[in-house]
Amino acid sequence: MLDVQELNVHYGSIHAIRDISLTVNEGEIVSLIGANGAGKTTTLHTITGIKKATSGRIFLDGKDLMATEPHKIITMGMAHVPEGRHIFSQMTVAENLEMGAFWLKDKSHVNKEMEKVYAQFPRLKERYKQAAGTLSGGEQQMLAIGRAIMSKPKIMLMDEPSMGLSPLLVKEIFEIIKQLNQEGMTILLVEQNAKMALSIAHHAYVLETGKIVLQGKASDMLENDNVRKAYLGA
């Protein structure tokens, strides 16, 4: 579904991403793990067109994303749940969800998708008139995921969904990610909580200083001594 080939990204003279290639097959959860500054967020930003690549190719279902205007990528079936959630804090929960479906012209389709989100996240339905900025951190993360669902994506890119959440809420968010995948959503997951990320993923890549240094089955990564020492606290 998603194919990234020999991607390079620069910030001025800084070579942030170095010849990385990765594949996300339909129906998979693929985790991209690495330390702060490894280039994980830059990778997602480049895939979604926020950051321009220096070289390389990015394809979604065979369509060239690097030849596509960034605002049109969402209409091709890709949604991005950004690091830090980036909800519209002054808008209500319902208005935030509607923003996720801005490109859907049929109001009945928007309402249908919103009901799906409310079924997935009952707490959002309870608070649909509430200003999003007054929600708890966990609820804001649910809203960010719900907003992405509203665009009817085939693949969802998620950046640090557990950031700033309590261990109990982290567990809840990861259960939601697993459920989305079981319902057919393909997911590329960037996450510093490597143990949780690898525990739900099918495949994983390890990124260090802009380079992919290891890849393979996520279950194998959990048993890899180097990964355990560097990222799992073993």
C-alpha cells in the first residue's frame, strides 16, 4: 500500500533522513521506532507532504505522492494523527470532527462517519458540545484519532499517540489502535514506547540518526538483544 524508496531529506545542511526505504502492506501495523532526533517525525511529515524531500520516491497504491499537492493527499486515503494532537482547542468536539471530513461534500456521509466515531469513542459523544481544549489528554488523543477517521482513510499515520499520557491511558490508546487495525485500518505507527509499539505491530523498522539500521517482524524485534538494550530497557 505505502512504498517509500531511498528517501532523503535535508534541513539546510543537515542531512536528516538518509536513503531510507520502507513498506507498509495493506492490513498491517508497521512500527517505526528510534530515539528522539532519529528522524521519525520528519519521515511522517515527508510522506504526508508537510516536508519536501530532497530525493527519493513515495507511492500510495502506486500513485506518486511526491507529485501530489499536500492538501490532496488526504483525498487519496491517507490520514495523519500528528505528534502533540494539534486539535482546534477553541472549537467543540463536533466541530473538530467535522474538520476531519472537510473534503467530503455529502453531509449525510459526514454524519455517518461522525456516528461511527462516536460509537468508537463514547466519551467524545458525551462531550460533543464541549470545547476541545478542555478535554483531558487522553480524550484529546481520542479526538485526534477520531478526526483522522472522519476522512475515511485507508492508511493512518500516527505520531507518538502515547505522549504525555498515564500508563492506564496508554494501554487504552493502544487497544484502540489494535481495534482499528482489526477493523481493516492499515497503520504506520511512530512511537517512543517501543515495547508497546512492537507488541501490537506486524513489522518494524529501527531508525537511528536518519538511517534504518534494522527491520523485521515486530515479534522478533522484541527478542533482539540490541533492540532490548537500546529501546526496551533490558
